[in-house]
Amino acid sequence: MIIRSLNLETVCGITSKLPENDKPEIAFAGKSNVGKSSLINALMNRKSFARTSATPGKTQTINFYNINDEMYLVDLPGYGYAKVSEKEKMKWGQMIESYLHNSKQLKAVFLLIDIRHEPSANDKMMYDWVVEQGYHPIIIATKLDKLKRSQVDKHVKMVKQGLNLIPGTRVIPFSAETKQGRDEIWELVETEFLEKKEVE
């Protein structure tokens, strides 16, 4: 994907109405600090277009990035951040739920999991929940550069088993540092989710 134009078009807070988009949407979910903003920046070929933060729980809105006037990358709020009140967590959960239920253009959900650790209870809950909504999440195993090459297969297996993935689910190891996995993600998006729209 060659990025010709890029625009943070819509920011939805807890009380905002979701936009009526007419282009395919690709959503990214993951717990706080798993590297969602870094991934989106890497996909958009920008250093800091999506705000990254050392403080988890920074993304408290649903952000719609218009790419080339062809599609949207949708950044969902991070989940499972301990320092946020239960009330806030519930609101974010409702916001994500409302989006997954009501978006008419959502074509795919990418779920980000830190490749270094076993998936958390929140990760498992999110995966099961996205599946229940009728989607087949694609797993992006982030922070790949933090592992030795010899450890990667073992950790990918750990992620698959930890989430109890549906057989055939794609797992793409990704590093924001080296950009490994970036082209694979774009190729998947372009072949699986964008061309279908033109055929319909």
C-alpha cells in the first residue's frame, strides 16, 4: 500500500455518534501499551501521526484514519489498564461493543498481543468476544524485536495456545522497530478486505 493521503478524520468519544462511513474499515484492538499506535504509525509510514505514549490508557477514543480516501484504519481504545476506574473501563467496553455491533463497514479486526508474554485474561476475553460478534480476528504478535530469533516460534505457539485460537487463524509477528510484518499486514488487508468491496 502506497500512502498518498492520510487524515485523522473522526474522533469518537464515549458520547459521540459513530460516523456513517462508506469505505471499508479495518479495526485494531489490544490492551493498553501493546503497541497499537506504533503499529498504526508503521502502517501509515509516519513516525508519530497516531499518538504513542509511555502512559497506558492514552487512547480513550475511537480514531478513524482515512487512508488514500479508500479505507479507514480504526484505532480502538486500549483495554485492561489497571489505573482506570471500573466505571471508565465499562464505558470504553461499551464504546468498543457499540462500534463492533453497529459499524456497517467493518471488514476485519486485528487483535494485538504482546509476543513476549502469555495472553492475559483480558486478551482471551477480547478474542472470544470479537469471535462472538461474528468476526475472525487476525492476531498481530507485537514487540517481535524484543525476542531472539530462535524464540519466535515458541512464543507464537504460546500465543496460539493461550488464546485457544480457531484453527487457521492468522498470527503475524510484528516489530514497530524493524517494521517486520508490516508488508504482510498490508498485503492481507489489500487482498482479503479491499478487493472484495470492488467485487460486491
